[in-house]
Amino acid sequence: MKRIVKCISSIEELDVDLFNRLNIGVEIQDFTEPNLTDAEKEEIISNYKRAFKNLKGVKALHGPFLDLKPASPDLLIREVSYKRYLDSIKIASELNVDYLIFHSQINPHLNEPYIKDLNNQQAKEFWERILAETNFKGTFLIENIFEREPRMLRDYMEAVDFPNIKVNLDIGHAKLGGASLEDWLVTLKDHIAYIHFHSNNGIYDQHQPPTKEEIQELYHQLEKYELEVVLALEYKNNIEEEINRYL
């Protein structure tokens, strides 16, 4: 059985006894909300600290993403992004999670080689700075969001080049582009550590349950390329029933 986690948007969705019985972990997405007050953050952190004392599975946290651009040429935007990332890293460290997820923020239309290389270099500088000032023990994950195909993210990863920064392949986002699942997996196989699994109609990011055929195809491709990943179910479901489709 794959290492499976369920994505949740609030602690009310976390039943620790059930998750332990099903042998699954959790990805918390509370902190994607950009307008949480300090008091609200502290309350959320406190609640998860108590819950995580007894949770046996993988723990992941999704960081903020709205309007952030760590590789921006605008230093003010880069600084705001830095503060948001730094805050998330501190929370992730306090909760002792295994994975911390950020979006790549790659704009696929800015694909002129000089601009692309400049963005990747600025991303590397951003990560060099933030890694030097933090002590997060887990793995950072960079998630595809707007990319139509995998090569821009591969180039980003090769430019940043830190051993504790890997890829979270979002299959729902990938489905909105023109590249096949196999193309994404082959191109990024040296970097993928984690997968967001959900489906859509190819037009909108609907976060629907994958079909039986989509699950079978993913498992086939993971086995074919010998990829050991954490599989995060990022759609609404009754996890006690849904987990049977992944056994």
C-alpha cells in the first residue's frame, strides 16, 4: 500500500483514531488562508499540536500561495513572499511536519530563455536566503500550478538544486495542460517525492475524485518508473470508504 495522506482544510476533519486505524497521514491546508490573524494562527497551531501527539502517519502542511512570487524582480513583492514563507516554515517547524508545500509560481508565458533563467536564478537566491535563516527538519515541496508541461518545473528544480527541496506533482493541475501523466512522471522522476491526486474535466480545477481507471493508470506508471511517493488525496471524500479504492 502507498503512503497515503488526506488533505483537510480544518481540524474538524481530522479524526486521529480513524486516521491511525486506516494507516494514513494528513495534509493540513488551514494556513493557505492569507488573512488569518495572529490569534487565529496560534489557536490552530495549538489544536494541531495536541492532535499530532497521537497521529502516527505522515504530516504535511500546505503553505500560502495567493499573489506570492518569491522570484519576482520587484523587491517589495519578493519581501512579502519571504515573510509569508518564513511564517509558514516557523509553523511547520513548530508542528514538526514531514513536508511543507509551496506552489512553484511559475508563469508558463514567461518562457523566453533569458527571462526563464533569470526567474530560476532569483528563485535559487530566495531559497538560499531562507534556508540559511531557518532550521526546518522536513522536506520542502514545490507544486506545479500553472505550468502546461513539466520542463519548466524541471529546469526550476535543477537551478535551485537543494537536496531537501523536492516536487509535489499535482495531477489535477497537470491534467489542465497538454502533457500526459507519463510525460510529467518521466521528466520529473528524479525530483518527485509527493503527489496531489484529484481529477477534473480538463477545463476547470474541480478537485473531483479520480476514476478507477485514473487510479489504475497512476499506480501503473509509479510502478513502471519505480517511484516511491506520498499520495495525498486532495478532494472531498469519505476517507473510510475511499481508502478501499487505493488498496
